[in-house]
Amino acid sequence: MSCHPYAVIAAQRLLPVLRNADADEAAEHTAALLAAGCRAVELTTSTPGWAAAVTRTAPLTDARGRPALVGVGTVTTAEQAETALDAGAGFLLSPHPAPEVREVAARREAVFIEGGFTPGEIASAVRAAGAAKVFPAHVGGPGFIRSLKAVLPEGLIIPTGGIPPGEVPQWLAAGAGAVGIGSGLPADPAELAAVFAALAGPCCGRGDCAEPEPRP
């Protein structure tokens, strides 16, 4: 059995959020991240041709030969959700409450990390699916995450927006399950690999994720 996407993301602790010029650039960027030890990547609907990029990258493997976990972010409509899942997305994310996306995810039994900023929005997302994206996270800071975790201890909280890579440990210490990073990661392959190696934690109660089931 494969690990749940939440376990993979929480073990990785840093979730790259890609906004690229086109599908080719997105595919190249994703391949570079996978080669550096990243397994879970968030492509976004703000990239022209994003669905094609998902189709191209979903079958890829990470540096250890495990299937990539390619998610689609900035999903706010039912049409986007359907398109992303049809393209092979392993999970969906929205920047704010998105009832249409929640309905599609429930019907198709897909993983959806719904976004929110107020405690009520975040609690609603956690109650619905066990996780929430906090956006824009930099407005509240790590202290906001610490307060949220005090009342939502079991929720996977993923702060995203305005967080430089060097501050990721502060957010993790405050209770974030993983941190979304949209820019600032090093381009050098060795430096990039070092970032992921330094943050990686155990998955599913062990040092690595179980091998996923074969793709159909």
C-alpha cells in the first residue's frame, strides 16, 4: 500500500509551488525538483498549459524511483478540479474556500487541501478533509499557526505565501505540517538537494514511504 498524500507531504515538509511561463518550463522545473530528492510538487493553474504539464509530470519518478506526487494548486472551480484529476493530479489545493472543488473532490474521492485564512475557514477545511492551506500565511506569521494548532491539533496545516525557504524551520516549529514555497529555492542541483535532505522527516512512522501501488 502507498502512503497517503498527507503523509508524503508532511514527511517532505517543504512543498514547492510552481508558477511557470508554460508547460515546458513547468515540466522541466518539476523534473529538477524530483531529481533533487523532492517527491511532492504543486503545479498551479496560473501556468499556461498547466494540465499538459500535469499529464507529463505525473508519470515521473523521484530520485529514489518512486512515482511523483504531482498536485494542482490555485484550483477554484469545478471545471479546474475535473481537468486536474483527469490529467493525473494526486491532490488538489485552493487558496481560499472553494465549495465547488470540495464537491468534486468528494465525488471523485480525491485529496483536496482547501485554503483559508480565518480560523473559521481553516477549521472548516480541517473538519472536512483533515488538512488546510493557510494563505497568505506571512500576514499572520508563525504565531498564527501556533494558535491554530492549539485548537486543531490533528489538522495538517500548510502555510503558504510570502515565506522564504530560510524561515521554513520557524514555521515547522510552530506546528506547520509542511510549508508551501513559491520562490527562493536554489537553482543549483546540489544546493537544492541539500535543502530537501535537511528537512526530510519520517513518513508513515518509518524512515521512508512505502512503495506506491503500480499505476494502471
